[in-house]
Amino acid sequence: MRALIVEDDPVSRKHLEFILAPYAACETAEDGAAAVKAYHDALKKRKPFHLICMDILLPGMDGHQALEQIRQIEAKRGLPPGKCAKAFMVSAHNEPKNVSRSFFQGQALTFISKPYTEEEIVEELKKFGLVKDKPVKKSARAGKKTEAQ
């Protein structure tokens, strides 16, 4: 599995990467524009992301806008629903309007409120069939940073 972690706070970004690394090859982006670019580039290279973990409050383009643009890219490419990236919104901004927009406009699978635990993240991965019970070996962990240009 390939995961794109979109989080502007370096501590939160590293924490989420640490949680996901046993299950996925992770790339990170610090803002919405970098996330859209990373997603587009991954599709062009035929190495799509299976999971996007997106914060809402990001510098420049926010997480909602970024996820909506990613969904537009998927639609333009004619990707069927099963081939589109699964999206988890991860944010402290859990007001009803943010949660609703995440699900209805961004087509997120879940909304995870900060602070969260490793167990909560892993449980969501399992719930949506993204991982099995046992993670890959630590030696298989991979990480790459994607920055806005």
C-alpha cells in the first residue's frame, strides 16, 4: 500500500508516518498544493496512492480543497470508485460543517479527530480493508517527503 500524509505540523506528520510505516510506503506533503501535485505525479508514474491522510487546516490550499481537487483528477482520468484513493480526514477541527464536507464533497471514508491514538488509526485501516492484522516488517518501511515547489 502507498500512503500520502498531508500535515503541516512536523510532529503530527512524523507521528502519523510512524503509525502508517509498518503498513504502507509513506510520502508526505506539508500543504494542499503539494498534496495535489504529489497525487498527480504518482498517477502519472503509475504508482498511485491507496490512502490519503489529510489534515484540514493547511497553509494556502486547505485539506478540503486539496481533496476535492484530487477527486477531480480521479474523475477526469475516469478512475472507477474502487481505484480512487481512500481518504481519511485527520483534524482537530471536528465541527459538523467540516465533518460533513469531508464526507460529501471530499468523499472521505472517515473523520479522525485529533488527538488520536495509534490504535484508532490502525482500527480504521482494518475497518476499510486497507490492512490485515499483521504489519509488514520494519525493514520494509519507506518514506519520502514531497514539498511544495
